[in-house]
Amino acid sequence: MKEITYFYLKGCPYCRKADVLIERLIGENPHFADIPITKIEESENPEIAESYDYYYVPCLWIGQEKLHEGAPTKEQMRKALERALEE
């Protein structure tokens, strides 16, 4: 299982949507609850955010592999979580 790094901004409607989708997916697949997700508020941690290559939030990464960037869909969030479960 791999850790997901999740960049977001407070007040971002797309980030709130991603949070809701992730919670729904965890409800559908309890294995997703075991995935470590480190949430980083972009404006509070600019030095970390600037070390990653992205423009839009929410943005999800595993290491230096970008999983998702921008307005989320349930399927995109599912794929990101499934990728984190892969060995």
C-alpha cells in the first residue's frame, strides 16, 4: 500500500467534492480506509507545494507520480485509491 499526498485549498469547492467522493468510496470499499493520505493545505505550505509540478487542486500524488489534478469525478478518485492499494 502506498501513501497518497493530497494538495488542497481551504474553501475550494472541488476539494470539498473530492473529500466527499473519497468518503463515499471508503464506504463502498473499506480497504480504501487503510490508505494513508497526507493532506497538505497549499497556501499554508507553499515550500512543499512548489516542489510538486501541478497547477490545480485537488491534486493527488504517490511519490512523484501525479494521480489526479483538478475537478474530481468519482471514477478518478476511485482510480487514485486503487493505485494506492497496488503493490
